[in-house]
Amino acid sequence: MSSTERQLRPISTDMLAAFLKVAECRSVSQAAVSLDVAKSLISKRIAQLEERLETTLFSRSTRKVALTPAGETYVDYAKRALAEVSDGMERVRSLRTELSGNLRLTAPVSWGQQVLAKHLPEFLKMHPNLEIDLMLNDRMMDMAAERIDVALRWSSHSSHERHGTPLTEIKWFLTAAPAYIAQHGLPSEPVELNDHACVYYRRDSTDDHWTLRHNLAASPSDPRHVEVKVNGRYRVDNPEAVLESAILGMGIALLPDYLCVPAIEKGSLVKVLAPWTPQTKFGTHIVALCPPERKKISRNQALIDYLQRTMSQDS
């Protein structure tokens, strides 16, 4: 059998489990007792794994078994592989489990209306005994006090560990109506926004400060990373109203992709300062937050998995 053919032969979870247990116990006999299998079977599985990898994982003596440098390197990979298989099995089993009960969910108003609402009906069809209470709200809610199971929120990060489970990325654009551009011209640099009417979503006193990063900028200290205080006669607390006002030619608007891209494709809006990317305090990702004790409830994790899967297909 050629080297390539040996490498293509599958590595079983039994081989990995035997390898990790011997690595932990430093003894084939103790590993066999721990796994409740014959010592000869442990030795066979280790030999098969070494054959697949074409390397020696243990150095053996009459008194002890020690990992070789290759074995030390392979331990972490084997642990991750077994963990992935175990997690996959649990996720598949959860799909077969009949979900029931009430799931309390909160999300930002605009994104919830325009994006999330299109995904939930299919999830409910898949689980006819499940109910969802969806609360669209832009304020940060106390999840414990308001009995929220899953909160979908803006985040500036895509990190899974610190900021929840990332579901989708949001891009932001500066846009304006062709009629506005024809009348007032197209700015070529961020500083020129001072000479234009700007329409923006108003949440607090800093919303008239727009930060833009040139697409070639290396870091926030790069001079191509600038902040501009914009002017405008129209401020509104609803993103859809910002969209409509931009289409009607009231000024340059800062909008998320799920709102403005359809209008750009229709020709109702055009991009402004395309080489620059707005850096908003809303963030660039929607993440799912779920308290650890509620993540153990199968319907909550099933919803997060479903949204993560379907939204990745949309992007």
C-alpha cells in the first residue's frame, strides 16, 4: 500500500480515544482498564493510528510509555477532533428532538423587521409545538429581569467567546439620491461632508459625529481614519425613515446594507465616498446572546444554530 493510500484511510474515534487515554495514563494497561476494553485492543488501535500518520506516537519501555515529540503535537489535534465529533452528534440529536414551549427573543427594531422576521416562520414550521415571543427594541434589556432567552444585538466584534455567537455581518454605506447629487455634487473627501446636508439616525448627542476609515488604512492611527461632525436639518430615531428621506433627496445618509442595498440596486440611491467605510457605534455584526443556564435549553440553542446556518446562506 502506498503512503498516499495509507493517509486516505480513515482515522476512527476509537483510535483517537485510545491514543488520548494512553497519553493521559502513560500506560496501555491503565488505559485499557479506564476504557473497559482489552489491552490488546488498545495496542491495536494505537498501531493503526501510527500507521495512518506514518509516525511513532509513543516511546515504549518495560516500565512506562511516553509521548514522542510527534505524539505531544498530536494530542491537541486529537482532543479537538473528538470534541467536534461529540458536538456534531449532540447538535444532530437536538434536531431530532421535538422542541416545545415558549422562547422569548429580542432584537433591534429595524434589523428585526427587515431581516430576522423573514427567518422565523420557517423555524416555527419545523417545530409546530414551539412558540416565540419576539420583542423588537433598540434598548439594552435586562435578560434576567425580562426573562429573555436569546437576545440578538449589535456588536463591534465577531469573537464567539467574548461577545456571543456571531450570526451575520452588517456593512454600512454613505448614500444619497441621484437628484441630491445632481444638485449638490458628490463629495470626494470626508471633510467635504461639512458642506452637505446629512440625515442620520439619532440616538444620542454624538450621532452627528461620523467616523470613516479609508479602505486602504492600516490602523485607527492611520491618517486615513477620520472623524467628521456632520450637519443636517433632519434627525430621526428610525432607520427606515432615514432611508426614505435619503431617497427623497433630503441629504447624505448613513445606512446599513440590509436597508440601502435594494435601493442602490434600483437606482434610487447611489454610494457616496465609496473608498471609505463608515465605522459606526452600532457595530458590524449581529450576535446572539444567551445566558449559560438558558443555553442548556434545547430550543434556545436550536434557534441560534438555525439562524447561524440560514443567515450564512444569505450572505
